[in-house]
Amino acid sequence: MKKYFKLFEECYIVSGKDKYTLYNVLTGNIYEIDEKRGKFCLLSENNMDIENACNNSGLLLSEAKIFIKEMESATLGMMSDFPIAMDKLNILPKWTEKMFFKQSHGINKATIGMDYDCSNSCNFCGNDAVTNRYKCWSCNSTSRSPIADDVAFRIIDIISERDCKELYLKEGDLLSDWGKTLRIVDYALNRGIEKVLLNIIHPIDDMTIINDMRVRNISLVLQRYIEKKKQIELIMSESRKYEGLDVTYILLTELDNKETIMQVAQNISQMYSYKLLIDFMIPNKLENVSKEYFDIERTIGKIDLVSYSIRQFHNECFYKNCYFDKEGNVYPCAGLKNRKYGDIDSMPETFRSENLGNYWNMSLSKKQECKECSMRFACNNCESLNYTLTGSHDRNVLCVKTII
């Protein structure tokens, strides 16, 4: 009697040039599998019986039995007496792409560059010789002329009509004109934006402002540029004020100050439940970036259902996200301000599939060096960093398999 093996609906097998990778999108675990076992899984997923799957993959039947027991023990799949029809978990099933009538393109998250004045003198601000990975989160403005209220309101009208749920305001010191910031925040909340995040580059000393944030359930992205060890105590002291708020710290520094920033991150994580993001300022040419930086950034983490679903066909950073500057120009992200693809005066053209697809569909599966790698749905990637360091989007400089 024929026997069959099937991975559970949360498990995906992805083929590569010489290896296969198994993704469990519920636990986030990732497993590299050799070619024979990977091919066996792939054939089994297509409802080929175990014996024929062994014959076609080169895996011995005795090896397959051991492998299946290991898979069952790890709760990754099951054996059965008949073929199993099972739809894989996916928030973006393939059949939606074949619909004749498609839904209009929505926006999940929008970022607005506010361009407020700023009294900080960060070494990297306005310095074209350096760059950083998380420009989408950090302040990168050198302008001192803030966005007009009517432009901000118009942008919010546009994104709210496209069901935007999250709005991020950054660039400059948003506390320097808190009344203006609050007007824009309130307008967004009244238009149905569910979550507003503010990039705050200074400690908040005014408890009235903190209370304004609590009442409106504003999320904070506290950007801190770490230069000296004495800043550790200052950051720890200010952190107490924000308890009860949704807080993310983005800690920036140079690579040679790595130990200090790691100590800051450790201290914060031990005392508070705040989220942490560490970013390093590096030279803007690939050949000048140290191996130490890539040793830190080239990592493989856990991957969830949402990330895997998007990464199969899209760029996770660009998909349903966009950045507006203070003039109303639209870009794929804040790190690619030389890649304008529309403006608020040409919304129908800006949000056409042909226009958005150039960026939304920029997945690693489209890159020549990545499309045959089974780790392509787990690998880190930043197109802003790719373009800044290499001058193109052809490479993934954060590829975990790259050897410097």
C-alpha cells in the first residue's frame, strides 16, 4: 500500500541551487536541508508517494523513513495512507493575482518628512560621505523649512482614502513646534489613521507633551546618536518618563563605538520593555565598509507568516509603504529620495500598478545572484543601502552567504 508524506500548511520548502530551505512561518524557524531530502519534500508536496519520491530524489527508502520521523518529531509534517490536499498559509494567495477585477492599491504605512528645524549637530547630518541602513526610521533631514499644514493635511487625505493605518512623522525636531505637530497628528487621527509614530531626537522635558502623547496613544521612535559613555546615564534617566507609551529606541553611532551602544541597548532592555534598533554610520562606498560591519548585519533571523507571504513576490520594505517629502513628492522610502515616482498632484498615475510595481515587486527572487538561493525569503535586504553602496539594485550587500 502506498504511503504519502506532507508538510503541514505552515511549512514551505524552497529550492536553491544546491540546497533546500524549509520555513515554518508560525514558529519562525528555518532549516537548511540537503539536496536529496529537499527534493524528496518537494516531490511529496506534489502528492507523489514516498517510494516514487525516493526514486526520483535519490534518497534511500531507509533514509526517508528516518527523515520522516525527524520531521514528525519536529511537528513539520505527517505521513498518511492517501494524498492530502492542503492549502498553505498565506496572507497573499496566488489566486488574487489572477483576478480580473483587482482592488485598488492601498497603503499600509506612510511616512511624511516634516523638515522641522533642529539644534542638534550630529556628525552624519548633511554628510554625504556616510550612510546608514535604517534611513526609513532615522532623521535624515538638512532642511530647516517645515512642511506646510495644508500639504500635510492633503497627504493625510490621500493616504486615508487608501486605507492607510499607520503614519510616521520624522525629519527635524518635532518638539520645536509642538502645536503644529499636534495639529497634524490630530488631523490624521480624525481621518481614521489608527497609529501615529513620531521620531523624537531630543529628550522630552515637558510633561504636558508626554500627556498629549498618552491621551492620543502616540507611538515614539526615540532617535539617539551615541558618542560618549556619559550618554548612557542620560538615556536611562529619560527612559523612565515614557513608561506606558509604545516606545522604540533607534540608537545610532559609528562602528568603533560599538561597545558603548551595545551597553546602552543592554541596559534599556534589562529595565524596560521598549523595542530597540541599532544602526551604524558607515562610509558610502562598498569598498570602504569594514568586514566587521557586515559580520554584524549579515544575519538570518526568524521569519513570520506576514514576512514570508510578502517576500515571495514583493519587497517587504516597499510593499504598500511610501514616503512623502514636504513638497508632496512620493518615493519608495526615505532612503531613496533620488527615486521619486509621483506626487500629490498626480495621484492616479502615481498609484498605477505599472508605476508601483517597479518598487513593490523588487523582491530578492528577481535578483540574479539571489533567485537560485533557498535562503532568499529569510535574508536581510535594504535597497537604500544597496543603491548607496553599489550604485544599483542588482546586488544584496547584506546577503548572508556573501564573502568579503
